[in-house]
Amino acid sequence: MTSTMERSKGRETLIFCLGILLIGCLIQLAGHLRGDRLVFPGVGEILRAFFRLLSEGETYRKIWVTLRHLLQVMLLSSALGIAVGLAEGLSDFVRTLLKPLMIMLRSIPMVVMVVVIMVLTKYDRVPLIASSLFLLPLISEAASEGCRRIEPELIDVYRLNSAFSLRILARVHLPLMAGYLRQAYVNAVGMGLKLVVSTEYLVQTRDSLGKAVHSSSYFNEYQDIYAYALIMIVLVLLVSAIPSALGKLRKMAERRRYVET
């Protein structure tokens, strides 16, 4: 059983590496067809820029600024999304009332949303507000579906003992909704990073990855743009693995408590 799983993971890793190689081949092909090595530099040049950026302390400062924005976005969108999702899950009226708003947030172009928010607030708040609003429907839908899937018998049990409260939310609803929320977070974290970088680019947030990409394009340093793209791919893979890792740790802790009892 273990050897089969290991072979499956090894095969998946190999295919993933082949996918990365395919991206490099496509960049090389695009450069050959376009005949423009400035816009489509060679893979070797991109990799040299990638390792050069990783050796510079300023790069990690930019990564930290972007990751800090991502953390703030996830906290705000989680608080709003779970609250809205619970309201939608517990009330058909609220679900129907907020449905047009959720459709609008899913459909509105990001540039339009960013421009509107830029008019309403300070530029340094735009990445937080815009990215949180774009992630709100994703998390609220997961929370709403998880709430609606809770067995009615379990709801009746806690209603016999007490009314709905934060304690009931933490001990009953959130654990039973965890599976839906975990999957939503796997998608939301990666999407959130892309949204944060895009909004940083649009509003020129100081010392961020978005600002770094803009500066590289302004000075025609396209090898650095691709290198930053590689850095962001690595960050997306790392942060997207966090929800799954936390879920596994939670299951291990539950098994340990079960064995001890």
C-alpha cells in the first residue's frame, strides 16, 4: 500500500517537472517565432535572473510585503466570508437577498473594482480591500454550503441546550464546515496571492512584488519579469499547501487524542 502511494507520488512529481519543462519550451518557441529575445529571453537567462533575485535581500523584503498583504486579505475575507456564509446558510431570505451582490463580485472586472476602490480610499489599502472582496464569494459559498449540509439532528441537539452563540459556532458549526472551508482555502490562497500582486501592480505599492514587476517592465528587464513569475509560482505552491497541511495535522491530533482515550 505504502509503496503504491510512493510510486504514485513519484509519478506525479515527474509529470509536474515535465510540465515545468513544457513551459520553458513554450517560452523558447515564442521567442523563436516572434524573433524577439528581449521580450522572450532564453530559459538560461531567466534562471540566472531567478537565482540572482533570490540572492538579494531586497527580494525577500518584497516577498514579505506581498505575503503580509496576503495574510491580511485571508483574515479579512475569512471573517467576512464565514459571517456571510453562515447568514446565507441559516436563512434562505439572506441567501436570496445577497445573491445579486455575490454575482456582481464574481463578474466585475478586477480593473473596474480597483479603480472604484482607489477613488474611495487610500492607495495602500487597495490591495487589501479589493482582494478581500474578490475572495468573499468563494469563502462565503463554501461556508454557506457547509452550514446547509450539517445534519438537522445535530442542530436540534444544540438548540435543546442553548441558543446560537460564538461557542456553538466554534464547537459545532466550524468543525462540521471544515471540509468545505479547507477546499475553499486551497483555491483562495493561490488566487489571493495573484490578486494581491495584480492590485499592487496597479496602485504601485512600495516594496512589493507587484511594484517590482512594474519596474522591470518599465526598464525592459523581461528576464526579471519571468524570474518574478517563477518566484510567485513557488509562493503559490507553498501557500496553497498550507490548508492541506493544517488539515492533516488536525487529523493526526484527533487520532492521537482518540488513542490516548
